[in-house]
Amino acid sequence: MKKVIALGILLSAMCFSNVFAGDEEEYHYYHHRTTQTNQYQNHRNNYDQYQNHRSNYDQYQNHYDHQYQNHYDHQYPNNYNQYPNNYNQYPPPNNYNQYPNNYNQYPNNYNNQYQYQNPMDRLIQDAENGNVNAQMRLADDARKGFNMNKDPKTAFYWYKKAAENRDRRGMNNVGVCYMTGFGTGVNHNEGMKWFKKAESQDDLVGCKNLGNCYIYGQGTGQNPTEAVKYYVKAATNGYGPAMYNLANCFYLGLGANKDENAARQWYDAAKRQGYSANQQDFGGFDWED
């Protein structure tokens, strides 16, 4: 009897176990189905929102295109006769007769004055056109051998051009050329003539050189008194070599009364100007740069 009861209990337990197992499977199935349904619904909602945004964008685009096109057509009509595409009113830059490619009018013209030139060629061109500073620059360079070979004849040529254009430095240097035979034949009379022209324009170097003419008797007879007159003019205006020569005149009593104190003062003044020489040496004829 006990065995029968135990067997009944075991069978009952097995039945209940199968029932619960079936319920659990059904639960999982419905849970999974519900989850998928919710996900699908969310995707559907997102798609509907996208469609709404797309529709709004299309409306905006249509509105923008319409407004802009109307504005553009109003402001910029395709009138061929009024706007830059009209060839007869707005020729392109390659129009030979009006624009920079015109060989006869613009800087690409080989003979145009703005074409690049070698600096020395430009200096010569300016000198030939009467520029006194260019003439003096060429003369100085030729005399010193600067930027070119030393060329006394070229130096004399340009000094003479500058002197004829009333440049007092040119006048003095032409005088030196004639006195020393630099680039031309020696001609003391011509040299003295050009020193006088320079002195008449208050050129201090020419004034001192004119005094030397009277000291040495070149271009004129010796006349120390006249020499002192020109030395005084140049010395009192600050020219050191003239100060030194005036001191020599006072020291030697040449063209002036002998006066060693005056001589010493003028020697000292010359040294302060940075000039000194052997005593009693009147020096030669000075160039002027």
C-alpha cells in the first residue's frame, strides 16, 4: 500500500514539472516578441521623423531657390547689350590697341625709358643729358679709377662739361688738369683762368689754388701779396691748406710782414682742421671732390 502511494506522488510531481516547464517557455517567447515589436515601433517612429524633416527641407529649398532666382534675375538680367559680356564695350585685356600688351605704349617696349639699365650706363646717360652731378661723378671715378680703369682724358672731358655747366668744383678741377697736364696738355694760363672762375663763385679750393699761381708765378708773374689776399679769403672761411700757406707767408715774411706769432696761430688752426705739411711747403694744386 505504501508503495502505491509513493508511486502516485512521483507521477503527480512529474506532471506538475512538465506544466511549469511549458509555462516558462511560453513566457520567454512572448517577452522576446514584445521586445522586437517595441524596437520595430521605435525604428518606425524615427523614420517618420526623418520623413518630416526631409519634407521641411524640401519646402525650404524651394522657397530659397524661388526667392534667390527672382532677386538675381531682377539685379542681373541677362541683357547682352549692357553687361561685361558685350564685346564692343568691354574689350578683353588682349585688345592690342588699348591695353598693356600694346608694344608701343607700355614698359615692355624695348626703347622705353623705364627699362632696366646697368647703373654705369644710366650714369653716362644722365651725364650726357646735362646732369652736373652725374658728370662730376664720372669725372671723379675716371680720375681715381673707381668703378672703371683710371682714365685722365675721360676725367678731363667730364670735368670740362661740368665746368661749362657752371659747377664750381668742375671749374677748379679743370684748372688742376691744365696746371698738371692731367688728361690734357699743360696750359698754365688756362688753368689760372678756371681757378679765377671757381674763386668768383666763392670756391675755397679754387681760391687757394689761385693763391698758389701767384706764389709760383704760373699763369702770371710771381706776386706773393696777391697770393696772401686769396689765402686769407680761403683760410678765414675754414680751408685748412689755405691756413697753412698763410702761416708760411707770415713765417717767411712773404707777401706780408714777418710775424711768427701769427704764423703759429695759423699753423695751429690748420692742424685743428686735420691738415699739416712740411714747413715752408706751399703744396700743389688741390683737387676738389
